[in-house]
Amino acid sequence: MSKEMGAILVFGVIIVIALTMFALERRGAAKRKAARGGREIDVSDLIAFGSAAGDGKKTEVPKS
């Protein structure tokens, strides 16, 4: 096998792995969205409000 053929084979394997990981991530994202009832959660809300952003509790006053 020549160097060029080896390089093509390695590049092809990298592409296949990347596409597989992309497909698995898309499936995982769809499962997480379904678990939230179809709601999208903005990352900036998670940074500002923590896990309460996913529960829709951003505007609730904390109980003391």
C-alpha cells in the first residue's frame, strides 16, 4: 500500500468516526429535548439562572 492510499484510508476512518459521533449527538439532543417537553433552553439562561432555567423558575422569588 502506498503512502497516499494509507493517508486516504486514515482520512476516511476519521470522517466515518466524526459522522458517527455527530449522529449520536443529534440523537442525544433529540432525547434531551423530548425529556424537557420540547422546550429549548438558552445557554445564557443556564449561565445566569442555573438549573432553574430549565424548570421555568427564573422569575420566582427565593423563599427565605
